[in-house]
Amino acid sequence: MKRTHLFLFILLSLSVIAAGCTGYESSNQQAFSPEIDMLSYDLEETSFDDGSSFKVADNGAASQSSITRKVITTSSVSIEVKDTPEALDDISDIADELDGYVSSSSVYTRYGDDEGMYGYITIRVPSSELDKVLDTIGDLGKVTSESTTASDVTEEYIDVSARLSNLEMQETRLGEILEMSTTVEEVLSVEKELGRVRGEIESLTGRLNYLNDRIDLATINVDVSEPRNITHSWGLRDALSDSVRGFIGSVNGIIVFIGVAIPIVIFVSIVGVMLILVKRRVWR
């Protein structure tokens, strides 16, 4: 009886290893060749949580991919507004209206001749609403710069999804093996492998959730500032400032000259007095 259980245990273990190898080959083919045309294979459709899907042939190769491209989008905008705090509040309201949120926000004050306020805000909004949000932000003031970057993560998304699916299958089979195990050694061995598989599943699930979040919600970084004050002084203020600096420089020069000259004058005066006294004694 024990030999029968041992044989079943070995048989199922080999099937798990074979499934893992097949899954690995499948994921590689899907990751690097998602649009390969297959001619004479029975296709099995695999669906993702977000509704997209792709077809996988029985031999593990990808065929006639129907999955939409997975793109992470980031935009940067700089605008000039009359009131920085008000503009930041308006941008925050825009994100809230579209079920987005504010990732970070800050506001600062400039001092000096160009006194005013400026700030930064980062919002996350649905990717499908990106163009609409950019247009709305542009209406808040004068757009001085705007850029958008897109990173295609389709291959990574397909690879992670396929690996996750294969690991979940391995977890199910290892659970079946665990129920059939009769010895402590078999139980410990299966539980160890089961723990490893579950750890990888959690890691891949976290990565997939992160990708979904970055794909579904676009990131917009907005630099908000108020126009700098422009004063027309016709050059008088600059001339007055230069003259004051020149006067201060001259005073500093005089002070330095006096500081150096006084010790020399004192020394020469003492020597002169001594010479006069010596000559008077000689004449007497």
C-alpha cells in the first residue's frame, strides 16, 4: 500500500514539474511573440481580470493575440495662473470628479522683487480621461510646457499573467498530493514546495496589481506658478544701486588706506623727532 502511495506521489510530482516547464515555455513565447499566427491548432482562450483576452494554442504558443496594449502613461504640465492655491484646489477637484486622487501637493512663496507663489501637484486619473484632464488643466491658466511619455508593458503583463496562472495550477496539484501523502516525510516535502509556490504567487500577484494600477490610472505632474513681477525703472534704480555700491567701495578703500598709513606716519614722525633732538645736542 505504501508503495502505491509513493508511486502516485512520484507520478503527480513529475506531472507538476512537467506543467511548470510547459508553463515557462508558454510564458516565454507569449512574452516575446504575442502575435504569431498559428495555422492548424485548436486554440484555448485565456481571459484577464480587466476583460482583455488572448488565445493560446495547445502546444503553448501564442496565436492571433487579441489583447489590448498595456501602456503606462505619465504627463508633465507647467502653467502660469493668477492664484496658485486656487489653481491647486481646482486641479484636485478635477481628479476627484473623475474618481482619481491627489498623489502629492505642495505650495511655496517667492520673496524679493518677483514676490509670488508657486506649487506642485501630482494627480492620478483614469487613463481614458487623460486628454480631457490635460485640456481642463490648460484652461486654468497659460500653459508654458507640456509633455507626455508612454511605456509599453504588454510583454511583461502577459509574462506575469501566464506565470501566475501556471503557479496556481501547481498549487492546486500540490494540494491534491498533500491529501494523498501518508508519511511525515512526504507531508513535509509537499508543504515545503507548496510554501514556495504560494510565495511566488503572492509576489506575482503584487506585481500584476501594481501594473494594473499604473495602466488604469495615468500620472499627471503639474507645475503651477504665478507670473513674475516686471518693474520698469528706466535704469534709475540700477544706477542708484551701482552708485551706492561704488560709494561703499570707496569708503572701504579709504579706511584700508588709513589703516595702513597711520602706523607709517607714526613711525616716520618718531624717527624725525629723534633726529631733530640728536642734531640739537650735537650743535650745543
